[in-house]
Amino acid sequence: MKKVRVGIVGLGRLGRQHAENLAFRIRHCELHAVCSVSDEEVEEAKREWGIPYGYTNYDEMLENKELDAIFIASPSGFHCEQIEKALEQGFHVFTEKPLGLYVDEVIRVKEAVEKHSSQVFMVGFMRRYDKSYVYAKQKIEEGAIGEPVLIRCYGFDPAKAMAGFMNFAKKNYSGGLFLDMGIHDLDLARWYLQSEADSVWAIGGAYDYPEIADLNDAETGAALVKFQNNTMGIFVAGRNCAHGYHIETEIIGTKGSLRIGTVPEKNMVTVFGEQGAIKECSEGFIERFEQAYLTEVEEFIQCILNQRQPKVTVDDGVQSTILGYACKESFETGQLIKVESHPAYVKAT
Ligand SMILES: NC(=O)c1ccc[n+]([C@@H]2O[C@H](COP(=O)([O-])OP(=O)(O)OC[C@H]3O[C@@H](n4cnc5c(N)ncnc54)[C@H](O)[C@@H]3O)[C@@H](O)[C@H]2O)c1
């Protein structure tokens, strides 16, 4: 079978993991080119993994017609421009979340994806490929909890990742707490509740790390969302979690509820000692979602080989960005935001 030749842009915290998966762990796939603004990262990937092509300029990578697909793991502020350019050059495209940071740019991307409908396009909402989240979806569809009426989400990064985050955030590429971290939960809420948002009120603060307030962002924040089908969402996100990486989701239905990741266990081991019974917690996104990152990329490659589109669509990217942006706007203005009357939202319909 033909191998799909992929060029990746971004070799940072997540891009490196994706690159290793593409190079060594995905069938019918070949990591053929790497690109980063860091010459060191490019040379290291070429040398250590034997990648034939390396670039420090994205536009130059797009001139390599040996490639079939472009994989975008650069900072979020670059996604839209890089997606549009890659589509225009005829490549299949995978982009990390969020699709973009502004509503007008994601709407432009939607138009570009629709114009290039024979090219595969996928957004990296990897939780939709995590076994536990998939199982929960299946249980809901089987009626195990009746009709879902509320989703409660916790998304916390470990405090010990703060230095890396500040580096990322200072460059102003993250989009803020809700677009960067909350976006996964906002997408999951749309998936589980089967509705778009109606209105949102978001609050937050910088409690232990006041320097985050200088970036006009929240270290810990919460958003309350009413969905168009009268269901509800409570989203809590933060960057300062003492015990590790805590991703927890609860869906409450008319006949029961289910929870995913209530204790973010590292593994099946419990250590019994003078401190009591200790379950260690997962330390970061790669450890927690290792399987999901692999499965989503397998799906992307299979979509290319079988000429079909993935279930996660550009609309999922657009709608979650619109909702994430509304959270950000509400946090910044202190106002309740009516999502459907957002001017850019109206433009999208
Ligand atoms: N799905 C998830 O769970 C998850 C987790 C972490 C990050 N992400 C997303 O992945 C993306 C990357 O995040 P990260 O934490 O790996 O960032 P990072 O800052 O660690 O790495 C960014 C990489 O992009 C390169 N880069 C920067 N500007 C570039 C440009 N103009 N052209 C080419 N390369 C450029 C940098 O040199 C670096 O290699 C972000 O969009 C982030 O939201 C998703």
C-alpha cells in the first residue's frame, strides 16, 4: 500500500510527540519533512530520525511536491494562515486545536476547506478518540443516563508546567485560558449535548501567578454556558494544579450520570505507606492522552488512504472557537455574552 508522506510544522511540546508518532508508530505513513523556526529542532529531527527534508521556512516546505499532507503543530496564532496556504497548495491538512484564535479567521478557513473538499481536513480534538471518552459517548447513545442535561468539566494543567506555559503565553500565541485549554471541553460539550451554545458568562483570576493577569488572561477560570437545547455546561480550567494534570468530565442525565477521569490516576498502582494509600496522578497531556494522539493520527492517515473525511469537521473547529472566543470576551468584559447574536457568528451561518 502507498505510504502517505507527511510534513510537520512545529516540533515543540506536542509537535515532537506527533512527529515521533508519524515517523515510527503509524502504519502507511512516512514523516518526510519537518519544519520549525528553530534550526536546532529541525537538525535534531533530521539527524535522530533520518527525516529527508528539514525547513525553517514553512512556505518552502509547501513547495515540496513529494509531500501528500501537512501536519500543523505550530503555536495557535499561526494555524489559520498555515492551513489556508497548505490547502491552496493541494495538501491534506491536520491542524492542532484550536482551529484559530479569532472568529473571522476560522470562518475564512471553513470557506477554504469547503473549496478544497477533496482534500482531507482534520482538527486535533483528540479527546474524541480517547477510549474512555468514546465509551462514554456510546453509553449516552445507548440511553444509560437518559437525556443529558448538564456537563461539568475540569481541565487543569500541572503547576509544574507553569514555566513552559509562560514562555508560550508571553509570545501571545495561546489565545488565553478558554481558547487554549477550555476549547477541548467546549468541543466535548457540543459533542455530548448535541447542541450549540446560546449564552455564556465567564469569570477568572490570577491568584497564585499574578503575572498571568498582566497578559490579560486567567490562571484559573470558570464559564457557565446555556446551550440552545436548554442544556447546561460548567467549565472550570486552570494552570495551577498542585497534584498534576487533571482532566475530569461529568455528564448528568435525566436517569443517571457518568464521570470520566474523576481521579486522574497515573496507572493502576496504589502505594501504601506512612502517608496512607497513594494513587499518583498523571503528569501531563502526553501521558494522559498518549493513545488518543495516536488514534487520531491513524484516523487522519486512513482518511487520506480511503478518500473520506474524519468525523471531526471544520465546523467543530469553527463552533468551538466561536464559543471559546465568547468565553474570552465574557471574561474580559464581565458581561454575559449571547453567542448566537455575536456578529461574527451571524456571518458564519
Ligand atoms: N491537543 C492537545 O492536547 C494539545 C496539547 C498541547 C498543545 N496543543 C496545541 O499544539 C500547538 C503547539 O503547542 P506546543 O505546546 O507544542 O507549542 P510549543 O511552543 O512547545 O512549540 C511550538 C513549535 O512551533 C515552532 N514554531 C513557532 N512559530 C513557528 C512558525 N511561524 N513556523 C514554524 N514553526 C514555528 C516552534 O519552534 C516550536 O517547534 C498549539 O496550537 C497548542 O494549542 C494541543
